[in-house]
Amino acid sequence: MNITHSSQRGALACLSLCVLLSSLGTSIANVALPELARAFGVSFQQVQWVVLAYLLAVTSLIVGVGRLGDLIGKRRLLLAGILLFSLASLAAGLASFRGLLAARALQGLGAAAMLALAMTLGRGRFGPQNLAWLLAAAVGVSAFLRVEARGAAPLVRIDMLRDPALGGPLIAAALVATVMMGTLVVGPFHLSRALGLDAMGAGLAMSMGPAISMLAGVPAGRLADRFGADRVSLAGLAAMLAGAALLAALPASLGIAGYLAPLAALTVGYALFQAANNTLVMAGQPADRRGLVSGLLNLARNLGLVTGAAALGAVFAAAAGGPIADARPEAVSWATRAVFAVSALLMAAAILALRRGRRARLAPARAA
């Protein structure tokens, strides 16, 4: 079937919107977490489930949804996912707290279909190159550059994960996602409780990260091409380590600038790492393993997001020394610094994992 240029652009825009909405669903509730905790009268640990319910649904169902699309039709299931996501979004705005959690889980199911099937349909219809550029611009990261998604992945062989050349970058990807989700969970509480911003001010401050990712995504891919994926991915992790260390060390008395400047460094490092690490993982993979490895990348990222919301959220709550809603600004500031101190350690571990993978990739060439 012949497809006109305008219809191609329209179809790509629709598919990109599906990916954008499913990605926004991961973080859009984070800015409202302080207000949700106050409005529903729930603790920080309870309000975390607004994020976790969505992430767990996406992580556990995305592979199965891809397989179901192969069986009953990708387009049909994608439309069902869009409808479910829309209805669940409406229900989330009208529900009680428990109803909100249920609606967020249903949103996650719809998002799993939108994310998996939009990428699969886009690649099959338009090819990976055109789709990658448009998705990178729409989502605001370079997360999808050079990644080919082909629906459901086959069962993972254990020996693949034992290979440090593959396992190292996957571990690093999970640790990076953990830290980034930590910033999304902790950031709104720090901005509102420690720095005294209202919901609109916190939202504007939180929007800086996606804006930087959107602007840095494509240049980061070009840097990976020019200087090598190994070097750029390590440089990205080093920038994230520096940003997290500064956030852990700088006092709240520096105000919003003292928070956003290190966060910008961390976000630029994230963009560099994502573009380079995805290239690093996918390069040299045989055609029959690209879909599997792409699925592993997404799985590592989603597991990291869940871990960041749960584990770093627990660090934040413990360091605050009591209910976040009643905590003094100094206590919230201290808890934020504790989270970023742990994040710096996680970035150091990611650097070690990536360096180990690099040594494993270079070993055959050295032996020859």
C-alpha cells in the first residue's frame, strides 16, 4: 500500500504520542505526590504506591502484551490500550485513594500496550531509523535511539546475563534508572517542603530535567558516534556521579539554584549515558537476538524505576525521621541529601559494572 508523506508523518506522530503518554505516566504523578499525601491524609510510604502501582503494571505486563499483540493483532490491541489508558486516567481524577491506586494499575496496563505495540508497529511500518529520531524528540530522552523493538522477547538464556559484556551495561542501565526515579520521587517533596515552592513552582522546576533530556538526546547520540559509545557512556555516568555528589553535599540554603544546577549536570549525564549505552548494547548483536536484547534493556530500565521509587523512597522516609508531611524543612533537606549520597554510590557501582563489561568486550581483541 502506498503511503503519502503527510499520512506517514501523521501516523508517526500518533505512535510517538502513544510512547510519550506512556512515558509521562511514569512521572506525571510525581509532582503531585506532596499534594496527594495532604489531600488524602496518607503517609509518604502509602502515596509512593501511586507511582509503584503504575510501574509494576508496566514492568510485569509489557512482554506479555507484546506477545498478545502477535496473536490477536497489534493495531487492535494498541487501540484497546489507548482506550484503557484514557478511561483509567479519567477514573484516577475522580477516585478515592484506593480507587486511585487501582486506576493507576489499569493505566499501567494500557501504557504497556501503548509502549510495546507503538514501537513495534512503527518499526515494522516505517523502519527503525525514522522512528528513532521522532521518538527521541517526543519522549525527551535518547532512550529509543538505535533500539529495535520487535514485540515479545523469547525466554532469556542465563548464560547471556552472565556475560559481563552484556550484563555490565544492563546493570548500569538499571542503576541509572534507579537514580533517575529517585530524583522524581524525592524532588517534589524537597522543592515543596525544604524550599517552600508551591505545586506550580515545583512543577516548573521539575520540568527542567525532561527539557534538558530532549535537547541533549540527539547531540548525545552524535557524540557516541564520534568518540565511541564506551567513552561517552562512562562520561555520562561520571557526570551523573558528580551531580549526585553535589546534591548530597550542597546545603539547602543555596536555594533553588543550588538544587537545579547539580540536577542539570545529572540530567545531561543521563542523556549521554542513555544514547551511548543503548548503542553499546545493541552494536554487534545478531539479528535474531536484537529483539531479545532490546527487551532486556527495557526490563532493566523498568526494574530500576521500581527500585528507585521503592528503595530510595524508603531511604528518604527513614532519613526524614518521621512523617514527611510533618517534617521540618531541615529534616526534608537532610533526607534529600541522604538519597543523593546513596545515588552517588549507585553511580560508582554503575561505572564499575560498565568498565567490567568494557574489559570483557576488549579481551578477545587483545588475545588476538
